[in-house]
Amino acid sequence: MPARIKNPALFLPGAVEAFQALNTVSEKSGVPGRTLHLVHLRASQINGCSVCVDLHWRWAKPAGETDERLFAVAAWRDAPYFTDAERAALALAEAVTRLSDRSDPVPDAVWNEAARHYSEAELAGLVFAIATVNVYNRVNVATRQVAGEWIKSQRAAQ
């Protein structure tokens, strides 16, 4: 299926830089990079964003992520590969991504478990990371961006 248009961020001056700035803020929050990759991947799976699912596993690998954890992130509750802190971040990612699925979108139990593992600055970083990946997902899904196209364009530029 072809994209409806080129990536919308390419048409709007400053859009790419704004997204990058939000990513940088999250990365500097103190949340481990591997955790951020897992959160990005999980939100992208929920939203059906093939571009981001493809991208985030590729970025996670050089950061030291293992195949078994990447393959199991969709079933993180039942897989033994994740720490309690990672599980709390993944639960928060699912809640924030699925805001309309329940009357109390981010239950206190989910928030409190995340707060048990992360400082306020880290929680802020997680919330911004989750929000940012959800924006990427919505842009890519709405415009039917094609997974792997960004790899082809990077290779062509080299």
C-alpha cells in the first residue's frame, strides 16, 4: 500500500526539529534508553504503526536490546525477560496509549507502580516519550507511511 503523501513533517518547517527536541528531552530524563525503546515499540504495536515498529526494534538492537525481549514485548506481562521497572513503564505506556479504552484511563495503580520505580523527572520523561511516539504513530498511520522506506532513503543518501 503506497503512502498517501510523503511524511508530513517534511512539509512543515521545524516539525522534524520539534520531534527531535521532544525525544532529546525524554532521553535526558534519566530513564534507561533500553526502557524508552521498549515503550516506543509497545505503543507503536498498539497503534498499528508499521513504520515505528520497524524503526524501534532497529534502534533498540545497537542499544543492547536482545531479540527475545524485542519479540516478547507484545506479551510482556507473561514473559520473564523484563524487570519490574520495565513492566511498570510498559503498563504506563499501554494506559497512556489507550486513553479511550476505560473510564479511568491511567489508573492510580498503574501510575503508583511507575512512581515506585521512577523519579518525578523520569516519570515526566516517560510521559513525554509515550506522548511523542503516539504523535509519530498517528502521523504515520493517518498518511499510510510505508515501513522500511526511511531505510531506503538513508541508504540512497549515502
